[in-house]
Amino acid sequence: MNRIRSIKDIHLKNLIKAHLKLRELKREKLRELSNRISSDFSYALGVVLGDGYITFPKKGGGYIGLNVKDKDFAEDFKNSLDKWSGKKCRLYFYEDCWRVYLHLVVAAKFLKNFDVNKLFFMSEEIKCAFLRGLFDSEGSVNIQQKRICFYNSNTDLINLAKILLDSLGINYIKIYKREGEIHTIEGREYLVKPVYSLVIRRRKNLELFYKKIRFSIKRKQSKLENILKSYQRNHIPWTKEEIKFLKHSLLLSLSNDSINTISKQIAERMGRAHQSVRRAIYRYDLIK
């Protein structure tokens, strides 16, 4: 009897030691992660607050993940998460989607509980990486309207992004609200939450975004570059020959089309931006 009891006592002591050791390892890992507040961490945080997710199954464990169409986005998120967590993530393609997956409870809890207000007092590099994660996730670029938008239903996150952008010199930002809507899918009605959009316009702001924040997603970055190139074309000085050609083209336009339509046609022939042609027509008083 004593022997059986002693075996049970030894087993219990070993379990307690193992549990304490595991707890200490987790604490040590948590201290290690908290000392790695870098641009890799802030980018991963921005992505998690956007398209990414964190789950804690009832059976235990903690997961950080991302499912997206853009491979370059998935790769950048994986690389940042690898460097910050110190553990290799999984990256694979499944059901028309690139997936990043990390099983690390300590990292998941740290990201989940991190106070984003601390970002106000951090370096510009960390702020920019965080914003890149947000805009990679839920940002869009509109070439026609020359603007960048960020969409989210969380007003706190929208306001945080606005304040951080303002601290980088990107200002005159507008915030719009789209009211909640009821969508019908396969006969069932679903209530969609109100969505807020943060809009960045003006050449100076778009240039600052391009220089400091940028997009990791190539297709979005390419659109932003096209907007900036259009600004450069708009500011090319008009030569006397061009003004003469513009005047001659207006005289030949005998149709009843509006000045907007006519200026578009002339812009295409001259290889100039439409708005630039319109401004030149009025600036040089070419309409009689």
C-alpha cells in the first residue's frame, strides 16, 4: 500500500514540476515577445486587426491565421510573423486562397491583448508598418477619383488610423459612414453592420503615403504609382506649340458635344491628362 502511494506521490510531483516548467517557459516566451515590439510585430498586428484572425479553441491552444487571394500579401505576413514570433508559420494554397497559419498560444494571446494606444508613442517606422498591415488588409485605391480608402466597422480602429496618419503628416482625412443594411441571401435576411470609410486625398498626402507606408500588395501599389504619375503629367508646362494645337483642335470641334467630351477627345490625341486639358482651355481663354 505504501509503495503504491509513494508511486502516486512521485507521479503527482512530476506532473506538478512539468506544469510549473511549462508555465515558466510560457512566461519566458511572453517576455521575449514583449521585447520584440518591432515593425514586424506592428505589421502583423495591423493585418490581424484587418483581414487576419485569432482563435482559441475550447480544447485549448491558440491560432493566428490569414486567408487571402494575394500571394505577396500572404508571404509578407508570414515573414513578419516568423521574425516576430521566432517560429515558422505554415503557408499553403487551398480552395483558391493563400493561407498563413501559426499555432502558438503565447503569441496569439499577446496580439489579442495588446493595447493599440501604445502605438501613439512608438517610432515612425512602427506606426508605418502597422498602417501598412491595415491598408493591405482593408484598403483600396481608386485611380479615377485619386484616393485611398480604408474600410472598417470599428470606429475606434478608424479613429486610431486617422490619428496615426495625421502624426505622419497625412491630413485633411475624411471619414464617412454607411448605415447598416439588410441583405437577402437564398431567402434569408442578414443584417450588415454599419461600415466606416477613411478617405485619403490630395497629392501631398498620397505622396507621403507612398514614401512612408506603401502597400505590400503589388496590384495596390501599382495603382497608387499610376495616380502619382498622372499628377506629374498634369504639371508638365504647356508649350506655345501645344497651346496652338489645342486652340486649333477646339476650332475643328464643330459637334454639339459638351466641353467635357471635347476636352477628353483632345486629351487622348495629345497624350495629356483630361483635367490638365480642361484647365488649359480656361487658363488660356481658348473658348470663344
